[in-house]
Amino acid sequence: MANTAQAKKRARQNEATRKRNASLRSALRSAVRNVKKAIAAGDKAAATKEFQAQQSVIDRIADKKIVHKNLASRSKHRLVHAIKSMA
């Protein structure tokens, strides 16, 4: 456990940051899940609309460096590809 005041404060800050990052990471996963759910429903227009709504969420989380920008880009590409391949 931290002994100095500085170390105790750092531990508090780290815990707050960890919780914030976990929440944002969860929001990213939820955004991807929502688009996948729309794709599974089979309505291409609804899936496209849902993707456009969630795209900014994915980008915003990547901009904050919660996840790597390439992970966000890869996720978006896979979702777009899935939407385009719908009948």
C-alpha cells in the first residue's frame, strides 16, 4: 500500500482513471454490439442508420486513446463490410 501522501493520491487517481476507461471501453463494445444486432435483424437501412449513430462513439473513444485507433478502424471496417454484404 502507498505510504506517502503523493503515492496515496496517485493511487486514487489511477483508480478513477481505471474506472473511467473501463466504462468507455464498455461503451465501445456496446456500440459495436448495437450495430451487430441491427445487422442481424436484416434491415439494411436500419443497420446503416445505427452504424452512423455509433461511428462517432467509436471514434471518440479511440481519440481518447482508450483503445488503439487501429482497433476502432478495424471494427468500423468489419461493420461496414457486414452491412454492405447484406442482401
